[in-house]
Amino acid sequence: MKVVDGQRGTSRPSMTSPPPLRRGPLLVTAVFAALGGALIPAVAVPALWRIWQLYAMLFGAVAVFELVAVVAVTGWPTRRTAHFGALAAFAGLALWVLSRPLGLLTRFDPWQPADTVAGFTDCVAAGLQVVAVSGFLVVARHRAHPGPSVLRRVSAWIALFPVLLPVIVTGAAGTVAAGAGLTGTGASTLLDGGPGTVEYCRPDGIPLAMDVFRRTGGPPAPVVLLLHGGGLVFGNRTQAGAPLAGSGFGPLRDELTARGFAVAAIDVRLAPAAPWPAPLADARCAVRFLKANAAALAVDPARIAVWGTGTGGTLASLLGVERGPDTGQYAGQDSTVRAVAAVSAPADFDLAGLDPLTRASILLALGRSPATLRAASPLTHAGPGAPPFLLDGGRKSGEFAARLRAAGVPVTEGPTSAGDVAAFFAATVH
């Protein structure tokens, strides 16, 4: 008998929706990785908008695309939405590859606003995107067991928990770090009626912020430039970065302003996003900015000192002993300072005899070039003509102090409380 279309036995294509996937640990891990990879550039968009709107719109669009994919795959976990999540995460990863390794976004580095507290925040975002792409593709390719036992489910969660926890932690930490760009400078590059935040330099199109503190009124004040620590990789100028800037940041600022000093705390570009000598060039630019805008800031350009802790102290020491070129903004000004205080500051970056962790941190910040390691070491440049120094600890600090004294430079060593530092600056700068 001939089978007529529509009669019993007729085969019709299935109109059922794609079968759902189980929200297992692999899918959850991929979702959190995609969420972190999208939020890191998303929270930096406002800071990026202040620099160039086109890059901000590009980063914002990619972030929104991925956030929509996260919602879709979480609410309707199917193979189709898993592929959608993988595509969105791949778009975020491609944006990082185009801008960082390939450098095709040439106007400036659009990831710098996200790297203001940790110089590798963009790498965290890229790593999360890799996890998200891999997770979504595996989920889409291998369907979950139709009826897994409780033991099977628990075992899967236990097996993937060591991956899920770091994904959540790094995503949250990266989002918080990238969000520090929201506290950037305003449109004005000079103070508008009193102490506040200013843009002091714009290297390679990236605005760098300086916080200025001083008592109102009176004659032009001597000024102390504060440089935070953090291994040239972490930290910023704000109190949110105080643990990385050194526990004495707040007390020292208050002690100095009470003695009539102005205080300027700055952000610098961080490694590995900005290779050496970017942070030193930024510190030099900050000194030149203070001299060029002394009248507007009500500071004395002839009485500028510098304090730093950790690698911030290393930068401070280099301002005192390394007379590199003063090129860039504020032509006609130099970056010489009247006094230097360096606390727990490495004076040498020779890799010999270092423990693996310290060695790895130096390589991350400076690379492995012997010439760069020597150039970044104040011990290399110790010689005559340097200003008075206050030194308190740090690798080869004693040898650095001995070389400075041999060159006729006044050096004070010992514990440095906020009062000690303020007294030192009062004696050498006032």
C-alpha cells in the first residue's frame, strides 16, 4: 500500500527543542570564567571612555556580548547556548590578542586603565577567557550523563573544585583591580581651587594621576613625592593601595603636612603591562610636572624631595643617583630632587643567590636582560653629586650606603618612623 503523506507511518522531522544540559561543575566553572573575563574590561570602560570613546565602545560591546551569553547559557543550558558562550568568550580573548600580543590597536594600549593596580590584570582576563572557551566547548561536545548518581555528581564537583575556586577568586580580584581606574583624573590637568587629584603626565596616551595634599594658604611649600611599593607590579597612589604603598603612607602624609610640606602621591605604569623603564620615566615626569606647575600648585620648585617604600624606594633612589634623560612632557624642566628617603628598598637586582619567589618577581617586573637589571639597580649608579639620603633596609642597602658615603653623599641609616622621615626632610629640604 502506498503511504500517503499525513497517514500513520509517515516520518516527520523532530520539532523538539535542543536537549538541555545539566548545570554541572564544568558548566558552572565556564560560566564564572566568562563572567570574570567580561567584567574585568567592563569595569574599566568608564576610565577608558575618558581617554578615547571608540576603544571604550569596542570594549563595552564585547563585554556586553559576553554577559548576554553568560545569562543565556545559565538560564537555558543547551549545546547551542554553550556554543554561544564559547563564541563570546573567544571574542573577548581575540580582543586581548589583537591589542596586547599583536599590538594592532595602535592609538594607545587600551588595557592600561585595567592595569592601574596590578600590571597583569589584562592577562588574568585573557586566562579566564581561555578557561571559558575550553569549558563551554567541552560541555557542548560531551552531553552530561542522563541520570548520574549522587556519588558521580559529588565526585565531579570535588574534582573540579580546585579549578572553580581559583576562577572565582581571580575573576573577583581582577574585577576589583580593574575598577580602580574609576578613580582617575578629571578633564583639567591642573588643580582647580585647592588640593585634589590631577593628571600629571600622559605617556603613550595614558593619563597618570597624582593626589596633592597641603594646607591652604601661606607661601609656596616644599613638596615630598611619595612612590608606592609593590614590586613594580602591584599598588597605586590611593589609600586602597596602602598595604602595597607601605603601612606608613597615611601617618607620613599627615606628619609632613603638619610640618608645612605639600605631599604628592602618584600612580605609575606597572609591569608587565608597561616594561622598564616606564615607572622610572613616570616618576621623572612627576618631578618635572611639579616644577612646571609650581605656581598653580603653590609649591616651591626648588624644594622637592622624594620618599618610597619597596620598589617605590628603588625608584626614589634612582631619582637621586641616576641622571637619565629628561625627555617628554614639560620640556625645560629637570627631575633633580633635594633629598631621598628609601624604606625597605632593593638597591640591586642581581639574580645570583635569590630564592625562587624573589627571582620570579624580579623577572616579571624587569625581565632577564642583564643590562636592564643593572640599569634598574641604584647601586650601579651610586656616585658623587647625589642629594642627601635616608636609607632603611632593602637588599644591598648597606653596600649602597657605603658607596654613597665614599662619593661624599650624606647618608643617614636606621629605623624610619613617620616622624624620623619628616625630621630628615625638614633638615635637608626646608
